[in-house]
Amino acid sequence: MVAILCQYAKLNAPSTHIPTLKLENTIEVTEEIISASLTRALNQYSTLQAHDGHWPGDYSGILFIMPIFIFSLYVTGSLNIVLSFEHKHEICRYIYNQQNEDGGWGKQVLGPSTMFGTCMNYVSLMLLGEKLNGDLDALAKGRSWIISHGSATAIPQWGKIWLSIIGVYDWSGNNPIIPELWLVPDFLPIHPGRFWCYTRLVYMSMAYLYGIKFVGPLTPTILALREDLHSVPYTNIDWDKARDSCAKEDLHYPRSQAQNLIFGCLNKFVEPILNCWPANKLRERALSNLMKHIHYEDETTKYVGICPITKALNMICCWVENPNSDAFKQHLPRFYDYLWLAEDGMKAQVYDGCHSWEIAFIIQAYCSTNLIGKFGPTIKKAHEFMKNSQVLSNHPNYERYYRHRSKGSWTLSSVDNGWSVSDCTAEAVKALLLLSKISPDLVGDPIKQERLYDAIDCILSFMNKDGTFSTYESKRTFSWLEVLNPSESFRNIVVDYPSVECTSSVLDALIIFQEVHPLYRRNEVEKCIRDAAKFIENNQKNDGSWYGTWAICFTYGTMFAVRGLVAAGRTYDNSYPIRKACTFLLSKQQSTGGWGESYLSSHNE
Ligand SMILES: CC(C)=CCC[C@@H](C)[C@H]1CC[C@@]2(C)C3=C(CC[C@]12C)[C@@]1(C)CC[C@H](O)C(C)(C)[C@@H]1CC3
């Protein structure tokens, strides 16, 4: 979706004007003043609501997402079909705006330059038709960053794969991603169907492209890039050496000895054997099995994909299979779901949005004021969106494709995305239960009981054996399998681990649900509440904080943990963990009176 927020602000201009109240230090802050400020804020916020009831927002920040879109459009010859001149202009503007002083690009906005970010964005600019223009221009600075930091052979694993796909890096400089792994019996912990869904899907299409060693058309631009990105002539590159090289700027998680041994064996023995007769017959089977799963993922997400990375990879796989196929063509219009235009240019989002997740909190926030009476139409529209974005059925044969139940759930973003998430469902349930207590004349009809029960069934289906909650599925395998994670940039991506945030959202939702429907699956709900609260208490750190997996970081984790524990009846007086949490939060208050945290917290933990 491409949206400019000021357009909405104009369309939904507030009906009443409330004058600004300047708060001087000397004026006592009365309830009246607070209420006026809050009304003004909600008035303004309501103008930003879209016609269908959700609040659009910029969900970007990872700087290699647009590049992988550009790469996939380029190799499939669709760049000019999907992107107009204006798109390209705005995309280039954004990329230039994100360039660091030293000429490189980070993995994410505000991040220091990395080989991954720099190669991907530099190549994108070239594929979009930008030209080097003198030694001092932005492109020249980008190129010199790459050469002076070890050249493109030092890009980390994901980058090596993308550069191989477009033909500026050789597939032999990659560690194998064995497609046959999908053929092992699925009761084994090593079967990819047991990995965290996001990792299994990214590596699924990577395994396909690796298996066929796909390379896009070798255009003059690609041939020129082969020389641009490397410090020695392309034909002289030592790909054996390149395979395990990674720039220090990108090496967040160096490989262990065990990993070196595994990847060494895969490379020296397993992959060569699998390429010889008769084992290569197995490869054909493995590839057609992968393609079956790729189509399933595309169809069940209406070609949106679980994330932009799988979308871009799957689209290439569909094109390789048949460039004239409907499958390939259906991918093209869904690129726009990921685009976002802002004052700094056009960017690609990390997901097709986060509509359902955010709207649940927005509704909860409105409900926490006593001003609902003033915002009936806004809340009614939001309520409709919430009800319309519930996933109403399971995907066909979902278990055969290693999918979790979807019926009754909410996704992070849209129904089309189709991937249910435990805490997105829990927060949605909370919002709907709050709305069901308000007059339907004001906020619309409450969710039907049957749909609410579907949601609770779905939430309970997410529960791990110990009462905790992970993200998209329950935990399916063991953490020792992290040894198979070949990425230097991301850790803990093989297992869908439980988190305090997911567990706490569910705990809170079940408690509110139980107050209204005390008999529904009573024993399971009660056990879940008990176990979830125990998990949260057991995971508190000595300083009183909780580690937050899904945002920044200890402040966020602590907020969720406290919400859950308070819902479960813990108070400052009766709970030592709550008192410790307060001490932690107070110790982090800044001189301005507010709180903040660096994104490095997550990384340094
Ligand atoms: C940046 C890269 C490498 C792409 C990753 C794309 C997705 C897999 C990421 C992007 C946003 C993301 C971090 C998110 C989550 C899972 C992984 C996501 C979807 C979830 C849904 C996990 C559960 C969390 O409680 C919460 C709902 C906050 C997040 C939201 C963002």
C-alpha cells in the first residue's frame, strides 16, 4: 500500500476545533486540562484513520528489503512492468537519503555501514539505471566503501545468495543449502517443517534456487557490476576462500567449530555426492517437492507471502518454473502491498503492514480513556476492521504443509497474509472484549460468540507444553538445531522460542475472557493462566527487568511482563517481582522524565 498520511488527515478533517493549551510550569495540571489535551490528541489521531478502519503507518527500516525486490524484478524482466519512472525516482531518493557519511549503507536505518547493506543498495541503484558520475559522487563513495572493506566476496551468507541470483557472485562460493533435507521423515527434529516458519520458508526457496544454481540474465549492467564489486577480475576470484569470508562489520555471530565442521562436510562430501548419478534423481524429487510447498505458501497468502524475503524468492522460483504462469503473474500486483512513500522517498516495508496488531492497541488505548462517547464513528470503523480481519478458516490440508491452525486467529497484518500469530490474536481478543462492553449503538455490534470461541480455541492451540507461547506456531524442535543456522547476521532463528511478550498477551486475554465466559474450556484456560504467570515470574532478570524479544528491549519486555502479571492479580504489595520491576523501571528514567532504550540492548544481550 502506498499512502501519504497527510492525505488522510485532509480527508478526515476534525469536526470540532479544540484550542491548544500551552502548559506553563506554573499552571497546575488539572483534570480538565488533561482531558482537553487528550481529546485534542485523539481528535488528531482519528483523522489518520483509513477508510477501512485501520491506521496505516510506515513499517520499514530494514535496508535490504527494497534491494531484494529490485533484484527479483530485474532477473524476471519485470522491473519496468511493476515500477514506473516515479517509483524508481522515489526509490533512488530514499536509498541516497540512507547512505552513511562513509559512503556505505547499514543493515537497517541509522545502523553503521555493512557489506550487506552497501552491496545490496549500491547494486540496486545500478539496476535502477543510476550511473557513476565522477569520483566524488554517492555511487563512487559506495563502491569505494565496498572495495576498501574486503569487496563483495566478504558479504554475509544471505547477501552471497542474492548476489549469486543476479550473477555477480558464483554459486560455488556459497555453503550448500540442501533441498533434500525436506525429504527426511518429518518426525525427525531436523526436518525443516519443524523450524521457525519464517526460517523454513526463506531457506525453502533459497534451497530451490541453490539446487538449480539459478542465475538471472547476464546483461551488460550485470557484467559491469561483476568488475565493480570485486577488487580482482571476476574470473580470478577464489570462490573457495570467498565461501567462508565475512566482513567484520557484518560478523555479528561468528560460526562455531561445530558449524565449520558441518558446512565443511556438506560442501566437500554431501553436495558433490547429491549431484552425481543416481543421487541426482533425488534432487529432482526434492526440487519438485519444494516447488509444491512454494506454491502452497503463495496461494495461502494470496501471493503476499509471510514476509518480503520469501515473496521475492518465491516469485523468482515461479518464474523459473514457467515465466508465463499464472503463479508468476499473480505475484506482480502484490509488490505494491509492501511499498511505502514518505518524505524521505519510497521504501519497502518489512511486512505487508502491521494493521491488525496496531489496531488492537489503538482500540485498547481509546477504551482506556473515558472519551469513547466523542469518538463513536472512529471506534465503530476500527471495530469493523477488527472483525473483518479475523482469519475464519484453516488453510486447506494445512498440516501436510506444516502450517499451524488459522481458524479464529488474527495475523500481524491482513487477512490475505493468512499467517496467524499468537499474541496478535490475543491482543485482538482483548480489544474485542473491551468493545463488547460498550453500547452497540456507539461502537457497533460485538463479535459473534462463535467467532470469539474460535479465537480462544486458536490461542489455546498455540500453547507450548509448559504453558508458554511462541509466535506463529508452538515450539516444534530443539535449540541444539541452531547449529544449522548459517547466517552471520541473525541468531536464534531455527526454533520458534516462547517469549515473555507473547505469553503475557495471551495471559491477559484469557483472564479478561474468563471473566465473561467462565465456563468455556475452563480447566485448560485455568492451567494456561497458571503456567503462563509462572513462566513470566521465572524469567525475570536479577535487575528486575525482562528481556523483550520483539522490540527494544528490556523496557518493552518489562512492560509486557508487568501487564500480564497484573492481570493475573499481582500487585505492588503482594508480589516481589512487581516491586523489583518498578525499581528497574524507575532506575532507567531519564532526566527529561521519559524512558528510552538503544536498539543495541537486544544485540548486546
Ligand atoms: C528483517 C527481516 C530479516 C525480515 C523479517 C520479516 C519478518 C519475519 C519479521 C518482521 C517483523 C517481525 C519481526 C515481527 C514478528 C515476527 C517476525 C517478523 C514478522 C512478530 C509477529 C512476532 C511476535 C511479536 O510479539 C510481534 C507481534 C511484536 C512481532 C511483530 C514483528
